[in-house]
Amino acid sequence: MAQKAWRAQHFIMHIVKKGNKNMKSLAYMSLVHPIIEYGVACWDPFRECQISALDHVQNKAAKFVHHSGGSEWESLV
């Protein structure tokens, strides 16, 4: 799941790199977030490496959208 989310994240970063914050957030919430959400619900990550892999994808997206490390998105795991 983390690999699939990374591919979707890189696609978004390539396509909407010059977009505004709202467009980037909408692209993340519609393309990447459902993949991670599905992975958390079905996969039930219990190992620290699995949790950190999904958090890393979300943190990278937050940095891309908000141009900082913090975001108002809630953690999925």
C-alpha cells in the first residue's frame, strides 16, 4: 500500500507542482488519501516500520502542499 501511495503522490507532485495550496490538497485528498485509508483499514499496520511508511507518505504530502512539515490533516494510523 505504501508503494502504491508513493506512486500516486509522485504523480500529483509532477502534475500540480505549480498549483495553489487548495488544488494540491484536493489532489492529495482525492488520489492519495483513499489509498492510505484503505491500507490502514484492511492491512491494520501493527509494526513500527509499516506505520512509519504510511506516515512518511502523508508527511511528504503535507510538506508538498503546505510548504512546511506541519499540517492540519489527522494521522490515519
